[in-house]
Amino acid sequence: MNDRQQNQQGLYDRAFEHDACGVGLVANMNNVASRDVVEGGLTVLKRLMHRGATGNDPETGDGAGLLLQIPDAFFRKTVKDLPAKGDYAIAMIFGAVGEETTLESVAAANGIRVLCWRDVPTNPAAIGTVARETMPVIRQLFLACGDERKLFVARREMEKALKGGYICSLSSRTIVYKGLLLAPQVEKFYPDLADADFTSVIALVHQRYSTNTFPTWDLAHPFRMLAHNGEINTLKGNLNALKARESALASPAFGADIKKLLPLVREGQSDSASLDNMFELLVAAGREAPHAMLML
């Protein structure tokens, strides 16, 4: 028996072990939204606690969160006069206090009507001291738009116009609840997630182990479309190659709006955030998600 055979028991092999973030997915294969999926996602997240990390404050993690389907019944009872399901979008926003007019103006310039703002209920007592000290104001901006490509263009313009703040997600289909949290703190910090009407078909969850960048609220996962487990060691080369090609980017799906998206990757982002930007672009341009992922 060789060394590899001695190390392997069934399908397990020590050679497969790597230190990295924890990622999980719960989904209803019949496309039926339920509380079970949300609760299952929260359970998976808590069981990924060992994949995260803390610093000098043991109650402040490197980041954790969930990407979920927008729960129409929940938001319909908390926000008045919403358009039909799929015809409104929600921006989950960290900070940007005092820049509300800027965000609303960008939306209007892209033909999107602003519906209202909502202060997201939070429980700061459930999180660590460092997380509380850096905690942003967390709000949701509701927009009358169901066109994901138009929302993508508007969000990129919003990001460039903002002096501070971060847009966790802006979609008519999905929403991200995340933060500088430990996995068990997420459901305690966001009371929304405990509501019986908060349902979803999917729950993509992530517990971060920060390696390439310092832990911050905005760098917690999931991002707008993915959660990433690992490091991209070719990041600098990839970013340089992208920058060299940005001036020649063209797409019949975007037309002249392609210029509104540039630069595609914000300065100082993590490798995973940059990957999310590129994945989002390829999908918004019309490619199927598996196709886009294989390209990347």
C-alpha cells in the first residue's frame, strides 16, 4: 500500500484539504419559495463558522452573509404600493448618507422611477465591538424597474457618483444581506431574516476567511452574483489585461451604455469582488451563467 492509499479513506483524501472561506447553497429544485430554504441557508451558514476567522476582537468576523430571492410577500407588507412582483427592484446600500439625491438622480437619468427608502432594522448589540465601530447606516432603495440590464447600468453609474457608501445588491430578483459578522450573528443582526414571510427559492451563503484584503463590511460575501471560496493569484495580471481592453469593449446588448460601465472594476477591490464584476458583466451581456463561468 502506498502513502496516498494510506491517507485515503473512501472518498476522503487529506491531499484535498485547503484553508479557505466557507460557501454553501440551499435551493428548492421545484422553484418554490419557502421559509425552509432561508432557515436551511442560515443553518448551513452557522455550520461554516469554522471556515471563518476573527482578529483581536473575537466577536467580529471577517464577514458573512446570504444572497436570497427577493421575498415579495415580506416587502409588500413593509412597503406600501409596490408594483407587481418583478416590476420593482431593491438596492441594499451601506452608507451613502447625504447622497440620496445623487442616487435618485442617477436612477432618473436612466429612466428609473424612485419609489421610496427603507431603513433596514438591525441589532448592533448582536455583533462585535470592531464591527459596531465601523458599521454603516444600512438602507434599501426601492425602484420601479424590472429590467436587470438597465439596473446594472444604473448601479455602475451610482457607484461612480458616490463619494462614500457601497451598494451590496441592486436587482429585481435577488437581495444580499451581509456584513462584518460571524456566521451565527447574521440572523440576529438582521431581524428581517426571521420573518415568516421572508421566503426564497435559493440561499447562497458565505463565511469569509480574509487573505488578500483587510476585512470590511463591503468586502463580506456574497457579492451581487457569487460567493467565492479561495484566492485568485493571477489577479494583477487579469486586471491589467482588462484595463488594456476596456477602450475596445462593445456589446449589442448595451450599445452606447457600455461606456457608462467603465471602469468595470473599482480600485482597491478584493479578488473575489473583481471576479463578481466580470461575471455580472458577461451574464448581463446575454450569456448563460455556466457559459460565463467557464469563460472566467
